[in-house]
Amino acid sequence: MTSFATDLLDGFDACYKRTIGILKSTHEIGSFFNKLSTIRKEYLNKYLGLIRSYGQKKLLVNGFLDGTVKKALETMVTDMESVTNHDLAFSNKISEISTEVANFVRDKEVKRKKLETDGKRLTREFADQLDALKRSKANYMKLSREAELAQQEHQKAQGDPKTKSQKLTQLATRASQAADKAKQADQEYKDTLRTSNDKQTQLYTKDMPSLLAEFQTFEEERIRYVQQTVKQYAQAVLEFPAVYKKAGDASESFAGQIDVAADVLGFVNTNKTGVHVPPAIEYEGYNPGGGPPPVPPTSVNSHPPPPSSHGGGSTTTVTPTPTPPNTSTPTPVAPKEWGLLAGDESLSVAEKQNKLTEQQKEIEKQIKNEESQVTALERLIQFYATDPGGKKKTEDELAELHKKVAALKAGLAKVQSQLAGLSGGTPGGAPAPTEPEAAAEVQVQVRGMYDYTATCDTELSFKEGEIFVVSEQDSSGWWYATIGDKSGFVPQNYVEVVTPPSS
């Protein structure tokens, strides 16, 4: 069955406007009756005064008025006074109705304010809970990342024979403490998530339907009161002589046609929200190496979520969750020997050329990947300008990458030299020695589709609708952008391109 409680979930705003509007219209009904009563009484008192002062005290006492003519006029004047007195009684009844309407509106205004206060309190409390969940989740992600970095630092120190035992102890203690904090934050996040889901269930299955039912009762009582008011007016009209009966019958007929259920149904159908009890909010575990950006949550009166349909049902677009660009140092492995080795002497010239050509392609690909990591670390160093420890660690990682790139380039030169020796110059079918292709920077202008708050120093915060420039579009889903005088990474699925790319 159609009702406020089942069809107007999240429809408090429509209810607020409705209750204000219907009380205003009811007040105008009372004001209309009051004006009618005032004008009628002013006219009827003058009319009755004329009957008494002129008709009875002057017209009927005229000495030349006598016989059957005088009797007819006496009856006429008496009937006029009787009808006028009845008119005055009707005017007083209209005045009473206007007073009753004013009292009804005053009482209902108190109820209306309470309903609105309760609705806003429910909305605010749940919004506060969602904010608490967001903060708890962000803290969990932050501390989990710190614990991961502390553990990596400890493991790296363990592999370095130059690290003193006291330093190892300090790093182990720091890693253990960071892990404890992350574990505690994870439990707090889970507890807050559980509380949020409990409150959401309570809100959408009990508190909100209960309050919406009170709004419906408010609406039904107002409709019935207006119906009763019209009937009171109709009954007063029906007490008039037959000349007024037609008007009274018409009013009573229309009063009898008022349908409470039809009026309620009309309002609900016009303001259907299409909102049902939402599903539980999913737990999002920490992703080692950097977690995905938070997906905007659905809330009661909150900012807009990813695009959804608000027609016959609620559907939500799932936002992709890219992994942040990898800027960690590759795990050290034994260097690979490039070129032809002693065991390759038995190979034919063609087989040797094929082997060297494949090695050349592999080396060039590795150089391109490593130089991309170098670019990311160089930008990361800029963000650690105020963090000497983080900056030093990143600079060490960058130095290791430079050594690896240099070794790869030396291997490439060896392979290219052996290829040239096999063919007496640049081998046919084998590419000439070239420097690995540098990644091109393509600038595009983008607009934020949602608000985003940076979760670390290498990210940028922006607002929905804010326009800024992206200079690099990484396939991981994190793009490098500049906003004002700051540069950093932004999630690709939170922005849309508004201008074509320009090199």
C-alpha cells in the first residue's frame, strides 16, 4: 500500500515544504472566512438599523398607512428583520469558523516544527556517523601505510651488513609500534563501520518510516479538518430559507466528494523519491603498496555520489579504483649477463643475431620502465622537501635506480656492439643503436567530478567542478596534475577531460 513510510524514504525535504505550505493555505482559509464575516456584519448591522429606524419607526407609523396595505407592509418589515437576524447569526458562525481555523493552524504549527526538528536531527546524526566512518577509514589507511613503510625500512636494514645492531633494534621497535597502531586503527574502522550499518538500518527501517508516518498523519488530519470546516459552512447555509438552499446543497455536495486517500496518493505520486533501504556499507581492506582512493559514499542528504538513476529504482555506478603508481625500489636481484657468452660459440651467425636482437628489445624495454620510475621518484623528492628522513630514503632509492639504468645501458652497448661485429656494421633487420624513447608529456585540462581529499603528501585535493591541468596520464589510473602552485597525483576516475590534449 502506498504510504509516506514506504515511498518517501529520504523525502524529508518534500515533507518539510509540504507541511509549511498546507498550514499556510489552511491559514488563508481562516483569513478568508474572517474577512467575509467582517464585511457581512458591517453590512447587516446597517441593514438592520435601517429596518428598525426607518421601517418600524417612520414607515409603519405614518398616519396615512392603514388597512390591508399597512398589514402587508408590517409583515414585510417583520420578515426582513427575521431574515437579517438569521444572516447575522450566519455571519457569526463564519467568524467562529475562522477563529477555530486559526487555533488549528497554531496548534499544528507547533507539531510541524517538532516534526521538522526530529527529521533534521535524524539526518544530521546519520551524516555525522558517516563523517566519523570516513575519518576512521582514512586513519586506518594512513596508519596501515605507515606500518608497511616501517616494515620495509626494517627489512632493508636487515639486508645491509653495515647497519648497526642498535639501529636494527630501533627500526624493529618502530615497525612493531606502527603495526600495533595500524591494527588498532583497523579495529576502530571495523567498529565504526558496524555502528554505521546499525544506525543506517535503524534509520531506514524504523526511525525514518516512523517519522514519515507522523508526517502522513499530519497531512490526513489537516485534510479531514478542512473537510469538516466546509461541512460546517454547508450546514449553516442549509439553515437559510429555500432561496439559499441551492448554494448549501452545492457546498455540501462538494464537501462530500473530498477523498482523503486520493489526496494523499496524489501527493505521494508527485514526490516519489524511488529510495529504498540501502544495502550495507562494504568493508574495504587495506591494499599493500597504497590503497585506492575512497569511493564517495551514499548518504541521506549528502553531496552527490557517482552518477545514478533516480527513476523507478536506485542504481549506482561502480567507480573504478586504480592502484597508485609504484615508486618503490625494485627487489635487488643478481645482474643478468647480456650479450654472447662462452657457451654460445656453437650457435650459427643467424642464431647469434636472433639472440642479440631479442636481448636488445628486452634491455630497451627495461630502460624505459626504469626511467619512468626515476621520473616518479624525482617528483616524490620534491614532496619530501620538509621531511629530511623521507627525502633521504627516496634519494637513496633514486641512486640505486640510476645505477641500474647505467648497467642496462652498458649491457645495451655491448649487445649492439656484438650485433655490429657479426654483420660488419649495423646488422640488417636489427634496429640501429638508439636511446630509449622518453615518455611524452601530454597536457589536458580536466574538471573534478567529485570532491577528493588527498590521503598523503604526493596527492592533491580538489573540489567537484574545479578545473586544472594534467600533464601525465599513467595507465595505473593515477594522473600527474598541477593545481595552483602545487603538483601531485589525482585519481583518474574522479575527473573528466574538458579540453583535447596538447603536447
